[in-house]
Amino acid sequence: MNCDRKTFLKMSGMMASGLAVGTLPFLKSCAPAEQQADTAFGLQLYTLRDVITDDPEATLRQVAEYGYTEIESYEGPMGMWWNMGNNGFKDLMDELGMTAISTHANVFEDFERKANEAAEIGLKFIVSPWIGPQDSLDDYREIADQFNEMGEIANSAGIRFAYHNHAYTFEEQDGQMPQDVLMENTDPDLVEYQMDIYWVALAGEDPAAWIEKYPGRFTTCHVKDLSNGANPESTILGTGSIDYQELLPFSAEHGMENFIVEQEAYTGTTPMDAIRENAEYMRGIDI
């Protein structure tokens, strides 16, 4: 891991009931470590989908105050750039001392324009967030071919293309894992992968084993904890079943570059309180 990553931090800043804690190597069996260490971490703005549309600029200022230094946007009701345009969005990021590193987008519509806009303001990645469960493995192979084409377009624009998983690609289909099919049929020079660790764990798979199986292919991740109990959902980091204190440094050793906090459920809290607590947790991990 490039130690320069640590210089970016600002000062302020499974399973379902049938699986027991400890089943997977990186599920927690004890409380988070007490050490406090500098590390850069980002936020997927989908976490704030219920509040950000009220005042995107004010919301992003609060995000910066909590210590997030990297932002991953998404193509929501106000577009990828929150009605600021790509250059206006970058100007705000620069003012706040944050870096927009990536965005989720509907890559199946007007992809070249979106890739060029993202590249123009220095994003590293444009990410496909959803393809949906496919009927056959051949369908996944066809999508892999599309991803290779998108990777060529992205590379030509000066940005990298990645795919973000959900649980369905980690559930066996016709004797194979769809995730394997995607990864084995995409060119590593054209297509990278964003591991949503929560969805891998929810599917009953070991995130570390997949990262080790494909070193250098999972270059970003969503850091999202999995609550315990019969009805698992995403929860505050450090209160669920995934031991990020161990997993994130391991991921960095195997090619992970960016660590992006995301939370989708807010039982007993609010989105803004959740990202504040998640930032406090992330500051305790030495990546």
C-alpha cells in the first residue's frame, strides 16, 4: 500500500440466522481494535440519498467535516454532478479538500459522454452498479463482452471502468459462480471490479478468499457492515459481523486502492449520524 494515502486524511473527521459468527475468516469474534490510525476513506453518496437532494452543497460540506476525503457519486435524480455540472462539482470538491474518485452510472445509456465528463474532472473510475440476475451463464458472458467494450471506451477517455457486485453473482448457477464467469471473460486491462463486501458476505461467501483468488482485480470496495440476527441489513461499521480491522489491510495487500463507506439501512439512527459514526470507525483502521 502506498503510504501517501495516509496524508490525505483531515483531522476532523453472516449473516442470516443459519450462519454463526466466526464461520468466515473475516467475521468478527470480538470488538474492534482500539488503535487509532490515519487512513483515507471515501463515501458513496447513495448513503445520503434521503437527504442530499434537499441541499447537495450543504450536505457535502458536512461530509467533509466528518473526515471523508474521497467521494463516489451516483447517477440519481439530480444526475452524477448534483445539478452543478461536472466542473462545478469538482470545484466544490477542491474547495472542501475532497477528491471525487468515482461515480456509479447507468453505463448502458450514453456511456461515452458520461465517461468523458468523469474523466474531464479527474475521476479514476466509472462504475456499473447493476446488471440484475441473468437467466444463464451465457448471458453473463455476453455482459462480459459488453464490459470489455466499455472498458475500451473508458480507457480512451482516460478513465477506468469497473463493475460493482450484488449478492446474485456470488450465488451458484448451473454449477458455476456468475462472478467467476464475469471475471474470467473480461480483460484485466479493461475491466476492474468494485467489491461490495456486504453483498459477498450476505451471499455466504468469504470476501478475503475472492480478493486473494483475483489479486489486483478488485481495486475498490464498499465498506458496509452486516448486522447480526434473523433479518440482516447494513448497519453501523463495527456493530455487525464483518471484521474490517483485519479485512481492509488484507485487501490493500492484494490490490485494493480505495475504500468507500456505504450504508443502506438506518435502524435506530439517521443517515448523517450513520456516516459520522462510520467515519469514526474508519479512522481506527491502519490501511
